Amino acid sequence: MADVEQDKDEGERKKRHGMLKMYYGLEEDKPGAATLDPCDINGAHFKPDFYLSKLIREKSLTELMDKEADMVSQIRSLDSDMQTLVYENYNKFISATDTIRKMKNDFKKMEDEMDHLAANMSAITDFSAKISFTLQDRRMQITKLSGVHALLKKLQFLFELPARLKKCIEMQAYSQAVRYYTKAQRVLHQYQHMPSFQGIHKDCTDIITELRQKLRNHFKDRESTPKQLAECVDLLLQLNEPAEELCDEFLAHACQKLNMDLAELDRQIKLQMGEQVTLESQRPSQAYLNTPMDILEFVDSGCNGFLSNICLVIASYNDMFLNKLQEDENIDTIALKKLVNFVNALMEQYFNYVQRRVQLEKETGDNTILVRALDRFHRRLQAMNKLLPDTDFSRAGTDIVSKAAKDRVAHYLDSLKQHFADCLTDIRQNLAAPRLTGKQDGSPNLNELLSKIQSACMDQIKSVLSNLQAFIASDITFAMKPYFRGPFCASDVREVLVVGYVKHVSSACQEFCEGSGEKGSAPPSLLLILSRLCLEFDSSTISYLISLTEEQFEVDSRSNLTQVSQLCTEAKDTSQMLLNHFVKVQGLAISQMLRKSVETRDWLNTIEPRNVRAVMKRVVEDITSIDTQVGQLYEEGVRNERSSDSSRRTHSHTASSLQRKQGNQWNFTPSIDNSLMSNIQKLFSEKIEIFSAVEFSKVSVLTGIIKISLKTFMECVRLRTFGRYGLQQIQVDTHYLQLYLWRFVTDENLVQVLLDEIVCSTVHRCLDPVLMEPSVIELICERG
Amino acid sequence: MEDEASVIYGLEFQARTLTAQTAESDQVRFLVGTQSLKAENQVHHIDFDDENNQISKNVFLHRVGEIWHLSASTIDKNLLATCYNKTSESKAEMCAAVWRLPSDFDTLQSEDHTSHQSLELVCDLTASDFGDLKSVLWHPTGDSSNLVGIADSHILVWELETSSASAKLVSSAELEAKGQPRLTCGQWNPHHNCTQIATANDTFIRGWDLRTMEQVYTIENAHGQLVRDLDFNPNKQYYMVSCGDDCKVKFWDIRNVTEPLKILAHHSHWVWSVKYNHFHDQLVLTSSSDSRVILSNIVSLSSEPYGHLADNDSDREDMDAKDKESVLPQDGVIATYEEHEDSVYAVDWSSADPWVFASLSYDGRLVINRVPRAEKYKILL
């Protein structure tokens, strides 16, 4: 284009120059400014006249001259520029013209060829139209023929079907047969009105019935594996057998197998129970089968046999019936219901067996196997849960586990009770034994026996607790279940076992108190030991046991649990009861001696006392031995402030006061004065409770016994009538008692008061009350 | 509702035996026998004036010896029997005699008390071959003039003829057991036409049929220790109560002697005496050598276990029935009386006033008490 423009009028060169510049991309001048300013020599609106007049008007001559020279030089350079441009572009233009001319020629040639082509094409179209016209009829025939061919092929398949099916069945390729049949079935069904098809159809149905029969037989066969079964069922389903019926049959079949497993479990239980079970096919090699399995084996065989089978049954049932029949919700639910019922019934039986077996596990002492067995059982059940979502066997399983744990706990409690009873028998024997061997080492060491029974009890309960810990070991799955762990730890172990045991000890001890004398006939030392044992329970053992249990079994919820303080109080009460009973029994034993001695003597006709009666010595001996017994187990206890005087001085003092008093008394109106004196005396001394509770100290116990004995002595004396020497004998006896008994009691005044009262009563009951000289009494007592 | 204070009467001598004047049904009268080896013994005839809360007494001398047991006749209110200790230098034996009170309160008033009248001897009850006599029992209803004596190991029956002032020994039975069994006490059963008595020896209680003089039942080991006293429920014919040295009071059904019906253990020493109230058999008195007298309410074994049902007004019956259920009387101790300072060996109910009873301690203190009013109204209403 630029060449074309160069050819045009060269008069407007400025314009052109601008255009050229534009073409060559030179945009140094601003067109906007140039357009408006008429004085811009490079602008489009340049007006030479205006410019010239302006120059002339504005510029001086020299400036004009300069300008003119400048402009001439500019013009000159522009001229030369233009000449080079023209020259350069001319060559290009020439070559372009040549090219165009050449092209003109070539196009002409091409046009001719194109025309030729068009002619040829029309000829071809004609031909093809002709051909297709001629071929039209044939093609119709061919498509028909190929259709017939296909049909014939199908027909052939149908005709061959019976044979094929037979062959398949012979080859036991049942699935193939079924596939063939299902393919053909619809057609046959549709065309069964036609005789030929009818024949085939009949043959086929016969064969298929046979096949069904076979499959059914297969299905019912005991030997067939679940996988085979599943296949059978699958095929039968494809053969449109009613699903419900199949479900039933399948389950019935499964039931047989599972029942066999259960029967085996049953047999094991019977073996365990010691029943004689004979297998039908008893062979010597199978004799080992008759030795009962242990619980772990039992559960294992249950898991591997019954549970895995039932899992397989459920799984295949799911595959066969539940996952397929989704088009029909109704059947699906029915099938599911059937399965659930079936499984539930069987599981119930199974649980029943397991429970029975677990209950048989009572005798053994070892928990680990049982726990492992239960754990395995529990784990297996959890796995089952996943298979059958609607049912919760693990709950039932946990119930069994809890039951087993409970049974264990109960069993342990029994054995603890038994152990405690054994301990008691042991102590009794120990208490009885040394007396047989002789008196070389005195009475048996009660303290030793106490610590023995204490440690035996503790050891036993500790070992039981550690055994039970197996149930909550961290690797046991059911131990982590809160609904097992909570009740087990809190109610079973803590409440039933530990608290139950402590309560049992208390009540067992209390029983010794109730069989008063004749039935119980517990040796008094046993009462003493038990009393101390209960006291130990109160002070330390119970809280230790409970905290040990709570620590080991992580029992934290303290609400609703038996409080330690309550148990302690109970133990303390029991201890108190036992000690009171001990005091009573010992007191009565001594009372009995005193009573007999007072009742059987003829106090009117007795001779002048020369000795302390043997029975008093016996009483002192007995009390001394009781004192050593009690001293082995109980603290000394507090005595009331004891005068530093010797007992003898105390006694002689009171005796002399008695003497003085009575010396006066017989001179005046005796009886009134006498009763007055004794009444005044009583006014100042406190009332003495005879069978009162005692404290846990030696002196308190001894005081209790002595009180009972002396009160009996007094009551017996009051029932008798004495002669002079009878009274004096009583004086001697009481003095002797005073000499030896003061050291055992809390308050020696108490003994003094009681003994004084005995003498007073004797004086009252005496026909000839002449008292013996204290010095003589002392002499006799010293001699005795 | 302040309960009136108990009334205390002091004897100069020690005393062990007390009885209500059984045949007297109008006045509250008691008889007390003293025990003194030196002085002359006395029988105090006590009259209690309930309204004025006052005691008046008649003292009669009992010269033959200290009185161990006293029983008032059911036939004639002026007759009584005592078992007394006749002592000499080397011998003490227990005899029994029937006496007549020479005068009554009605005839003898405000004479000088310095010289006491003696009891008039009706007749001696001879039992020289049978050992010491422990107690004499009058026929419970007074229908017959027979007397039963409890000797060491024998039961003796006399027929008393007041007209000729003689008592004839009509029959006797011997208790045969190993050792030398000594009967401690006896009680005449007021039921079964008064044909049975019960005796106690050691820990045994035995029932005897007076017609055949043979044992009819035995309660072995009735108490852990000696049995001290017995009493029959006056309204329920098979019920009996016993007490003893094991500090317990036991209730028995004599048809089933293997187990007691109930055991009370409120005393802290031997229980010496137990008495049913003659009118309201739920009230049982016991006394003990712990110096206490305890009044218990044993309504569960009484003839009125549900209170007075007959009193229900018909219009309030429903409400009453409900009330009865909620406040059904319970067994328990009504009151413990601690006025005594020595062993209380005897206690008895008044034969005239069902709410009055007397207790006697060894130091000669006689205390007359009443059933607390609250309890009285509970029983009556």
C-alpha cells in the first residue's frame, strides 16, 4: 500500500510524509497540537501564508535570514530523504507486479481441472444411484435371513437345552445349568402353548426339578460345607424357589449342625458334672474325649465350633437372603426376623450351656483360666454383634460374665467363711491341746493365737482379692465395660465379699455370746481372743481392708456403700459383747463355785476356822489365771489412785472399823443400829452395777468378774443361817479374798465394800455373832 | 397427769417376803414377814389408802422364828400361812404353819402400838420327814381348802379344816432326779380346774398333776442358772413366766417347752420375783437383786393383744381401726423403780386395785407404787 501511495501526487508530501511516518511507526509529533496550530510547520493545518506573515511581522531581518537558511537546509534534507525512499520502493513494486501476473496464469489452469472434476463426480453419482437401485431387494432378504439365522440359533439352543442341562448336571456344573435355564426359561414359558416348545419346556422343567431336587439334597446334606450350601441356596433362589421356604430350610439345616455343636458342649458339661456319657461310636482312640475339658478349652471349643459356625451361618444368610431380596421389603423383614429368632433361640441355648459350665467352675481356686475363658467368650460375642446389628449378645454375654464373677465372689465368701470357721476350730484345738500335754508351759499363748488368726484372715482375704483382680486386669475386654466393672468392684467385691466377710466375722462372733453357757460352750479364752480380734478389726483391720479393696478395685463412688465407720461400730459392739460375755461366763463359773461352797456347808455346826477354805484359794487361783490370760491380750487399764499402803494395812483398817462398829452394836439395840449403819454406808457408796459393760482393759475385765463373784457370794450368804464359827470362817475367807483380789481391780474400795457387805450380811444371819480377832484372821490367812 | 409419788414404808427388820391379802378385794392390803434371828419376828399388815396416799399398819408378832415365805389365804382373808426358820444352837429347820390375824383394821383402831398382838396359830403344817419347807400355796380360787407345800424335794398336799383347826397330810410326791434336787419355788396353776402346779429346781421347771401327783411336763434348762420364781398368766391358760439367776425373764407356753416365747433381759442381776397382774395380764412385775423393780408391758403375749376392741364406737370404728393399727401397743418396759437400795426379793400386785403394787427389799423397805397413769389409760381406753 505504501508503494501505491508513493505513486500518487507528490505535492502533498507533507501529508504523505506524515502517513509514512505513521506507517513506519514514527509518532514523534503530536497530531492534536499540530492540527490546531497553523504555525506548526509539521502540523496538518499549517498555513504557509499565515506563517510567513507571522514570521515577517515578528522577526528581525537577521532572524529571518537565519530562518530562511535553516528552512532551505531542511528542505534540502527532506528532498534527499524522499529520493532514497522512492528508489527503495520502486524495486519492491516491480517484483510484486511480476508475482501477480504469474498468479493469473496459474489460476486459469486450475479452473479447467476443477471443471473436469465436477464432471467426473456427477458421473459417479449416477452410477451409484443405479447400483443402489438394483441392489435394494436383495438387502431386505439378507437382513431377514440373518434374523432367521439368529432365531434358529436360539431355537437350536432351546432344543439342545435338555441335553445340555443333563450334561451340566452330570458334570455337576449346576450354576451353568441354572444359567442356561434362566436364559431359556422366559421364552419357554412364553411359547409353551406350542407343542414343540411344550415338549422342551417339559423336558427342561423335569430336568430342573431334578436339579432342584439335587440341590435340595445337597442342601440337606450334613456333609456339605457352608460355602457349598451358600452356592446351593444361591442357585435355588435363581430358580425362583420361595425364599421363605429356603430361609427355613437353610436355617433348619444350619440348626442341625449347630445343635451338634451344642450337643458336644452339653456332653462336656455332663462330663464335668461327672455323669457317665458314652459316645455312640466308642473307640479306644477316642477315650481321651471322655476326659472333661477345662473351662478354657470348653469356651474355645464353643467359640470355634458353635460361635464360628453360627457366624458363618449368619454371614451366608445375610449374603443369600438379606442382601439380595431388597426389591421386596416384606420378604426381607420376614427373613431377617426369621434369622433373628433362630439366632436368638440358639444363642439362648448356648448361653445356657456356657452358664452351666461356668457355674461348674466353682471348685477350683484359680481364676486366671476362668477369666481368660470368659474374656474369650466375651470378645467373641462382641464380634458377633457386628454381624447381627439388631441384637445385643454382648449384653447377655456380659450378664453371664457378671454372673460368673458374682458366683466367684460368693464362692470366695463361702470359702472365707469356711476358713474363718477352720481358724476357730484351730484355735479351739490349740486351746485344748496344752492341757492334754500337761502344764509344763502353762496355758497356751493367747497373743500368739490371736496374731495367728489375724494374719491368717488377712492373708486369706488378700489372696482372694488378688485372685479376683484377674477379673479387672487391663487386658480383659469385659473388665473395661462400665456396666460390668462398676457393679463388680463396688457391689460384688466391696460389698458382698469384703463387707460381707467382716459382717460374717462379727455375726459369727456374736453367736458365741448367744448360746448362753449350755449350747455354746465356747472356751472362755476363745471369747477373749475373738473379742480382741474384733477390737483389732475396729481399730485397724476393717479400714485397711476397705481401703485396700478400694485401691485395688478403684471403687470411687462412696454413696450407697456400707461405711467403714458403720462396720467399725459393729465390730466394736461385737467385741464389747464378747468381752461382756467373757466376763459373765468367767464370773458365773466362779460364782458357781462360791455358791456350791456356801450352799453345801452346814454353817451352824462348823468348827472353829483354822484355814482358809480351799475353795477361796481356788477362786484366787482361777482369777489369777484369768488375769494372765486377759493380760496377754489387753492393756492393763487405769486404776483409781491406789494408796501407797499395802493392801494389808488398808484391810486391817477397815476390818478394825468394822470391828469397832460391830463391837458397839451388840451392846445396844443391835438390829436397828446395824441396819442403820449399813444403810448409811450404802448412802455414801455408789450403787454397784453387777453385770455392767466392761472396758477394753485388763483391770476392767477382772473387776467385772470379781464383782459378779462377790455379789453371788453375798446373795448366797443371805440365804443361810450361821453359827459363830461359820461367821468366823466367812471372816477368814473374805480377808483372804481381800488380800489377793485388790490387785486385780480398778478400785480396791469396791472389793472392800462388797466384802464388808458379805461380812455384814453374815453377821445378820448369824445366831451367835462373835467376830474373830483381826490378828488371828491375819495369822490364819498368812498361813494359808 | 403427774403420777403420784411412790409411798415408802420402813420396817425395822430385814424382810424377804411379801404378799397381797388375797381374799381382801376392797382394800389395798399387803402382808410382810420379817427376818431376824435375834428379835421377835413380825407380820406387818399394811393398809394403803389410795386417795390420801397414806399407809397404816398393824403389827403382829410371829414368835416362832424368822419368816422366809408368807402366803395369804384365798378362803378367809384373816388366814395366812408362813414358812419359818426354827433355830436352835446347832439346828435350823424350816417349818410351816397356818395363822389367823387376831384383828383387822376395821375392828382394831388406834390402840397403842407398843405392845403388838400375836398371831393366832391355827395349826402347824407338819412335814417332819420331808425336809425344809420352802413355801406354802393356797388354792388359787379358794374353792377347796387344800394347801400345797414345797419341801426340799417333795410336794405335799394338806387338807385344812379350820373348824377343828387341823391339817391333814393327804398326799405327797417326790421329785426324783440325780444329785439331791432341791425345789426352790412353786406356783399353783389357776387354770384346768386348779389341778396342776409348777415347781422349779435348779434350772428345771416341772409341771405336776395334783390328782395323780405325777409330773406332766418338764422344761429343761429353762434358765442358764437357778430358777427363782414362776407365775401363771391368770387369763391365758397355758402361759407361764419364769425368772432366775441368769438375769432373764422368760415366757413359756407349757404346751411347747422347747423354746421360750419371749425373753426379757432388763435386769442386771438375779431376778428373784415375777408377777402377772391379775386383771391386765400384759403388766408384768419383776424384782431383782440389782435393787430394781421393773414393770413391763408384754402385750404380745397377753389376753388382750390388740387392746380393748370391744370399746369401739360404731361411728368411729373406721378411724379407730386405723388408729389401732398405727399405734398398736408394743412390748417394752413401762417403768423402772429405783427406790430400793438393797436386793428386792419380793414384789406383788394388790388384790383389790389392779394398778397398785408393792415391793420389798432386804433392808426392810416396802415401796408401794402405781402403774403410770398414761399406761393405765392406754390399757383402759
